[in-house]
Amino acid sequence: MSILKKVNKVRRIITHGLTKNIGSSQNNQIIDLTQKIEIKRVLISRPNHRLGNLLLITPLVQDVITAFPACKIDLFVKGGLAPIVFKNYPNINYIIELPKKPFKNLIAYFKVWVKIKQQKYDIVINVDKNSSSGRLSAQFADAKYKFFGEDDEALKIEHIDYVHIAKYPVYEFRHFLTKLGFAKNDNTIPSLDLKLSSLEIKEGHKIIQELVKNDKKTICMFTYATSDKCYSESWWEEFYERLLTEYQDYNIIEILPVENISQIGFKALTFYSKDIREIGSVIANTEIFIGADSGIMHLASSVLTPTVGLFSRANLKTYEPYNNNSVAINTNTGDKEEWIKIINKALIKS
């Protein structure tokens, strides 16, 4: 581990310790139901730069818009991907971006906090209870109502999928609205949604046609992932050969990561791009996506393509793709023949 990573780790431990009790009294907020409650401006705090974590808040953003169609939403995030992910969300008013490396850019870092303090919000929502910056932003913001992402034991019992990282903020938001006097919302949790335009989808279709040069349906795969989520080359090569045998009537294309590497040695047709929305448009024109837990897996889910997530960690229920005939496979159990059966079911449903 590099010195910088060690310092970062220590910093996170210290800041988490300092902020862990922020918002612990949120359930004691005084709400005057005799006053007319209007929600015109909302701050959603998710200061994380990873693609997957930004896509995983799109269900919450959609739910806020559904509840308050005329509201303006500010996002407190990190890095530069949010404008790309939320490009076609008309209610997004302002994106406040924390620098990726705040301690290397202190002036920009402090300007972010000034921007948050200058605004007046009706509701501020911290998505991740373990985010020190998220908890601080919720505390720091000038808002009538705040919640900090604390676990709700009653909601855990009520909703078996509460642990899912995209769903529990929605359940909490809906529950909070009932405290404000709004009707209970039992609708299905929205899917992750990149909101591709019809033009983007058309361009994705064109790219695939130029790749495959036939009219067969196409299966999309992504063989890369970070750290121990990444399966070995031998694992993927064996699995790819099994896919070739099973799906002879399909094209199989591999989406390449930004590192431009392939765990199957570039044996399949490949597509490479650094444009997130272009990658999404290609996946949107395929029948099914197969890949390990990664940002690209969540991207596939967000373009509403049936997504098969391959999980080797014990976090399946937290990050599994859902809706649109998507499914998660625990690769620590069963074998490739069983996994093929699961993929076949998803294909038939789609």
C-alpha cells in the first residue's frame, strides 16, 4: 500500500469517527403539520466519484421528481461524471462537485462548502450513512428538513430488499414524506436509469451493426472488474467457451474497460470507448449483459438491458441488478451449467 493510500485510510477513519454521531437526533426533528409544506429545492448528497455509485442514486432522483415534479435538485458529488450521468434529467438544477483529491486543492474544496451554505433547501438527503462528507454536508446545509441516511430498523423488517444500496434511500425518502403528511407510496422502486435519448440509442444500434455485420441478436459481456471482483483469465476463457457453445445463434461482443484489457485475450468482437453514454447506447442495443460487479454492470442496468451480475463477494444483496429481467449469480455456489440455465431464463423473459 502506498504512503498516500495509507494516509487516506487514516484520514477516513478519523473523519468517520468525528462525524459518526452527526444526525443521530434526526428522528427528533420537529415537524409542524399545521403549516403548508412545499418542497421546491432538494439537496441530494453522494460525494463519491465512482460511476456505479452515481448511477445507483438515479432511482432516488426519479422518486424525488415523481413526488415533486416542479422541484429543483442540487447534487453534491465528487469528480466529474455527474453531468454525464444526469445529462437528461431536467430537474437537476446544480451539480456541486467536490474535488477528487480535496487536500491537493484546498481552495476548490472550501468553495464547495461555501456553495452549499449559500443555498436554502427544503430537504437535504444524505445517501450513504458511512460518508463523512455526506453527513457533514447534510449538517452544514441550510434546510428545513434533513435526514442523514441512518438505518431504519422498522423499514428493514417491512422491506426484504432494504439492504440494496439503490433502494434503501428511496424507502427512507418515502417514509420521511409520510412524516410530513404525504400519502404512503408503495410503488415499485424505479430502475437505475441513464435516460438515453432516442438519438443515442440509434447511434448505439449503428455501432453494433458496424461491428457484427449481420442480423443476429447480440449478447454483451464485460470481463473486467476491480481488485478481487475480477475473475481470472482462465475463469473467463472457460466461461466464454461455454457461452460460445450455448449461444451459437447470437453475436457476442466484449465491452472493454478504460484500461483496454481483456480477460479473454480479445477473442470476441470488442468495443472500446471512454464515453460513458456511448458505451451505454451500445449495451442498450443488446439482448443481455453479462459481467462481474462493476460500474459497467450498473451502467448496463441503467440502460434497461437485462443484466446478469456475477458476484464473488458477499455483497450480492447490496449491489445486485434488479428490474428488466435482471439477475445476480453467486459464483461461489453452483457451476457454469447452472449459471447458463439462469442466463437462459433471463434471455427468454426478455
